[in-house]
Amino acid sequence: MDLTKHPAFAEVDKNFMSTLQSTINSLSSKSDIEVIGTLMAISNEAKKRNINFTPDMQAALLSYLKTRIPANKRSQFEALITMLTSQMS
């Protein structure tokens, strides 16, 4: 999947999307702590650029992240996302 071509991100700054894509592509070799730090950095960069992630953008991003995370860590990732989204509702 290429987030830069995903319809949910059509109106987002192309430079940000390029950075986002390459950052996410590098996650598979990172530790859990590094992944969390990377996600926080993405969030901070989006805030700096006044980019608000819509529900469609969030769903696409999470779906893509699942494919980039090693298979043995996906269940942990999904559990974390479920926990976080249940706390927000």
C-alpha cells in the first residue's frame, strides 16, 4: 500500500506524505519503544503542519501500519489500538 496515493490523503501536503510513507516503511526493523516514538513524531509533525487526521485517514494509516509490523507483533498492536480506541469513545 502506498499512503501517498490513498484517497483519504489526497488533500494532504505531498512532502508530509512522502516523509510519512518512508518513516512507516522503516518500522519493521525497530523495537517497540522506537515504534511508539516514531508514531509520536508523526503525530507531532502533523500538528506542526496543521494536519488533522480524519477517521478515514486514521483507518488507512492503522491498516498500513499493521502490514509493516512483524507478524509476531501484530496481535499486540491490535490489542493496543483496541484499548486506545475504546478509551476515546
